Amino acid sequence: MRKNIFELLLKELNLTEEIKKIEYFLSNNVPNDDFRIEEYVDERCFCKWKHRKKAFNTVELRNKLGISSSTIIQSKQIPLETLFIYMEYVVNLFYLFDRYIDHKALSNCINFYGKDSYIFENIEEILHDLNHKLINLDKDDIKWIIVENNPAATAVAEMIVDNDIGIDIIRYN
């Protein structure tokens, strides 16, 4: 039986490729601009973030977390734990950016970065597919982490040898 494009897209979940797409946008300039989100955050607001844990900039933080740009780009298969760490980093980066952005001067960047961006939407969809969600632990500042939606569904999915079937179980729940 023929599958339509939406059924085909639903089946496709290559986590490593999804993370590499996000990394591409973090590592490259926004189209028609000389802007990189990590440079902006480093210059404008990283020092204001109380959860940076003595890191001086985003490069140092990424190295401490084991998610340097080269590590992500060169990985053939990114472990799930590294994927979660990377997504937590990106989400917190986007919230920092969104809090301190000059909305008028950088209006062309909002579709690419920040909590209302396509990248952020993709992260939320990936997390949903993996039975996880984002929560903020600090109401006064930015401290987003990833937690399980339904630990029982994850436990069942982890027992399944076939990764695709495990992901389908999580999606069903």
C-alpha cells in the first residue's frame, strides 16, 4: 500500500542528522547577515547568566559539556545522553538570546533563533517523539532542563530491541 508524504515523514527520525541540522544553524551566519547566536550571547549576555558555572563563554561551556561544535559535526552516531545535553544547551542559549535581544535591530534573526524559532520547534518535536519535555527550574532566571513525560512508556520502549518500534511505542503514548 502506498504511503503519503506525512506517513513517510512521521517514520523518519534520525536524531544525529536532526542535531547536525541544528548545529549548522548555530555555527553559521543567519542568511543575509553577519550574525551568529553564540557570538551575540557571548558579547551581550552570557556573563549575566547565573547558571553558567564559571564558564567565560559558550565555547568553554560547550567543551565542559562535551558538545563542542566539532564533536557534534564529526559524530557518526550521537548518544542519547549527549543529544539531551546538546538540546538543553541550545534551549538555554535561545532563552538567553530571547531575553537580551534587541528586537528592533535583530528582527531578521527571530525566525532562526529564540524560543519562537523553527529550531526550537524542532527540538520540542524531537523531545515529544522521545517522550520528553522541557521545564524551567528557575522562575527568575533561565535554567531549562529536559525530563521524561511518561517514565513507564520510556521503560517499555527501552526494552524493545528494534529502535524504530521503541520510538513508535513512545509516540503512541
